Amino acid sequence: MTKKLRLGVLLSGSGTSLQNLIDRSRDGSLPAEVVVVVSSRKSAYGLTRASDARIPSFAVPSKKFDNWSDHSRAVTEILDRHRPDLIVLAGYMCLYAIPPRYEGRVMNIHPALIPAFCGKGLYGHIVHERVIEYGVRVTGCTVHFGDKEYDHGPIILQRIVPVLPTDTPDTLAERVQAEERIAYPEAIRLFAEGRLVVENHKVRVLPGQWRPTSLCGLT
């Protein structure tokens, strides 16, 4: 039987990924429940989404802290009170210093195919702008485990979209975000089923009855 995970969500912006997880958990397609939301910005609309869904939510403004370690400790104190099984970074613009007790229990999603177009300073529309400027033919999204660097942890899965000659950052973002709405729940479900094993910085997916759909196919 698949365990229903307790999710702690960290965000900094609009909370579209949070809303996707809320919707999928409530319609029964995702064996998880968002139990707490923490934002690095007071003005993040993701806090409103959490409030509307009656999920405990907190703002821990990063600008009030001198370094990421102190900021992360304040965030961790909140997470600890709500006992998440998995911490989900959903448009979180800060480097979360993962404490030992949460190692292997933090996921992130990035709007490109890591190791391309990733790292400090590459997030959101900036990524899509760089993809178009560089002239690559495909891009996509990557779900990976978090570690102590930006966009660096072991890759869980990726989904691919074509980059069209007529694309703008907005049109490309729309197609990538559609794949993100599939990829993140799939990765969380695999974690819930105990099917993700990290070996030598690579993720091995153990066999099971459920299969992710077209993880690497063009759509």
C-alpha cells in the first residue's frame, strides 16, 4: 500500500506548483498531503493559495537574515513542527541548507534539462530566455533530490519539450510548466512507493506496478 506522504512546501512566488500538488492530492491522484507552506517572501501569492486551502503557512523573509544558514535554520524550525516526510522546493529562490535529518528527503524542480541552463542565478524566465538565445532544439524540466548546491542533486526524472523557432520566453515557459505539472507528482509518487534509490549520485527506480508516462518523450 502506498504511504500518504506529508509534504512541506518551500516557495518564493506565485505557487503554481503548490496548487498543482494541492489539486492532485485532493482528487486522489497523488498519495500526499501538503501539511505546511513556507515562503521566503511575504508577498508571495503562494501564501494566499495555502491560506485558501487551509494549510498552515509562514513567511520567513530571506532579506532579514545575513546568510543562508541562519535563514535555513529558521525555515527548518517551522518544518520540524509539522513533521514532513518530504520537503518540496516549488519555485524556492533561496539555497536551503539541508540538515542531516532531511538529507534524501528534499526535492526540487528546475525548468531546464540539468546540467544545462542551471545553477545560481538561473531560474524562472531567465532560464527560458537563455535557452532561446542559445538556440537549443529541446528543453524541458528536471526533478532532482536537493543537496548543498543549486540544481545539483541526483536527477530523478526529466521531461522534454521542443524549442520552436517562434517561441518567446512566455510560450516556452507555458509548455515547460505543463510538463512540470506531470513530472513533480510522478517523482513524489515514486518516493512514496519507496522506489527511488540513490547510488553514486544516480537515482535508480525500482520496479513496481505503477509506471510514469512518457518521461523522456516529446509531447
